[in-house]
Amino acid sequence: MELKKSDFYFDLPQELIAQDPLEDRSSSRLLLLDKNTGQIRHEVFHNITRYLRPGDCLVLNNTKVIPARLLGEREGTGAHVEVLLLKRRESDVWETLVKPGKKCKPGTCLVFGNGLLKAQVLETVEEGNRLIRFSYEGIWEEVLDKLGEMPLPPYITHKLQDKSRYQTVYARYEGSAAAPTAGLHFTRELLTRIEDMGVDIVYVTLHVGLGTFRPVKEENVLEHHMHSEYYQITEEAAERINAVKAAGGRIICVGTTSCRTLESAAGEDGRVQPGCGNTEIFIYPGYRFKVLDCLVTNFHLPESTLVMLVSALAGREQVLAAYEEAIREKYRFFSFGDAMFVHEGIDNS
């Protein structure tokens, strides 16, 4: 089977790309797509409770975005440089994306915050990324919080006024270069309401790397290589997910990252194994889901691996038809945009 990148193209008007988060997280719009029939409905996000059932399991990614964008200068020249932290290799050594990269050869020294943080480029690695060793006084997290900015995607041009808005309310473990954005719609109050309904809420961790958002360059989708991301599932989380599955409840992943975590950790029998590791799983049409039944997700970029994952669950034609409807109805797209619930068999007329 050949899958072409162009099969996942749709024309998105620029003005539908959300530039700012809504004041009330849970007041975004929610498009409901029945993956079996293709039926579409329109809702407000906080009414998602109408479409959940006691005995369901909601799986959330509790990763925390670090303020990974550092603006500094090359020592001695004063020339501006931007460093994006991608992955911690060892205590003070990070794999980074540097702009302009050509000027940052191994041995180059960088300065941030008038010397509060210094760095040296060690080597160039895969895809032109740089390994950098940082030096500072005090606690790394505090220095980073003082100097770093949230690494918003390039399609968001507005400056974020409140760092916490690019963070889920349940973010716990630091390590992401981007937010698991489907979770941004949940408030603490909404999560309490969902739990009070008898829905089990379970947390897993996947540190989102920028590889998730890298464009697919090859026309033949199967030639695209996903970058690895670190995930962790506790024994308790695995047990609770497996118990819901065994009892006939639905496993509802919030975000493509939660979905990829579970599918990476599941055996062929559909049971989730606890543990941690790196995953390069690439989910596209033809994939057979082992654990996931339903998905809460945002609206993604044309021709992205994320649109391909949603298409694997609900069928390419149905997903593209839902996207067309969302564009007609002027839904807001991408990180700060509206949400979609790909479900099965909700009878809530």
C-alpha cells in the first residue's frame, strides 16, 4: 500500500490559526466525529461530559514544558543567537537547535542573561543539532525559568503573556519542548466533574520533542522517520488502564502523545506494560490500534504525522471531511485552537 503525503493535504486559511489562548480553557469549541459513521456534531468543550460514560478511562500526558528557548549572544562578537533545548543528554549537556547554526561550530562559547548562563558548543550531531554544555551558579531550573521563554511553534507570532497558558493544569514532570496541546482545554473543575461521573483519570508521561512537528518531506509517507521521544508508564497506571479495558470500558486518550505512549507500551494482546523507554512509533492509516478506543485532539497541520494518526483511527476521508466542516464553521486551529473528539457509538440525541 502506498500512502502519499499529498493525500493528507487540505487548504487552511491563515486567519484560522489561533494566536492566543482563550481566557477560559474549557470554553473552546469541540467537534465530535463518530469514527464509525462519520457523523459530525458541534459542542463546547466543557460539555464533553455528555459524551463520556462511567467506566471509561481518560488518559492524560502529565509532561511539563520547559522554557526551552534561550536568547543570547556569541562571546566576543555580541552576535545574537537562539538556542532551543531539545533533549537532556547528561546533567548539563543538552542536544539543541541553534540559530544561526553555521556560526556555532564546536568550541564556540555563548552567553545568556549578561553571563548568568554560559555555554560551549561541543559537537554537531544528527540533523545539524548541537550538543552544548551549560555552566551557571545555583539551580538549573531557576536559571532556566528566569532566562528561558516558552518554545511556541513558529506559526504563533504573538508573544505569550502568561507562561502557564502553554502548560496543562496537570503538568508535572519537566522535559517537553512543546505542550501536549489537547490537554490545554481541561480545567481542574472539569477534571473533577469527569472523575465524579465515574470516569477513571490516569496519567502517563511522554516528553514531546520537536520531531513530532517536523514536516514530512518524502512524498511516500512510509519513508518518513519519526524522532524518538522518552515515555514512562507507572505500574499503577498500566494496571488501571488494563482493568478498564478488561471490564469493557473505553480507553480515551487526550492527545496524540498519550495515544503514542499507550500504543508503544502495549503488547499484541492489548495489555499495557509498565516501564519507560524511547518510542519512534509512527501511526498512519492501516495501523491496528491495540489499546485506544477514542481520542481527544486538536486540529493539526496539513500533511502532518498528526493528521495521519487521526486518519488511522477514523479514516482519511472522514477526517478530511471533518476538517473541511471545521474550516467552514471557522474553528480555531493548532496549539491554542479548538478540539475534536473522535469517538464511537455515542447515543446522546
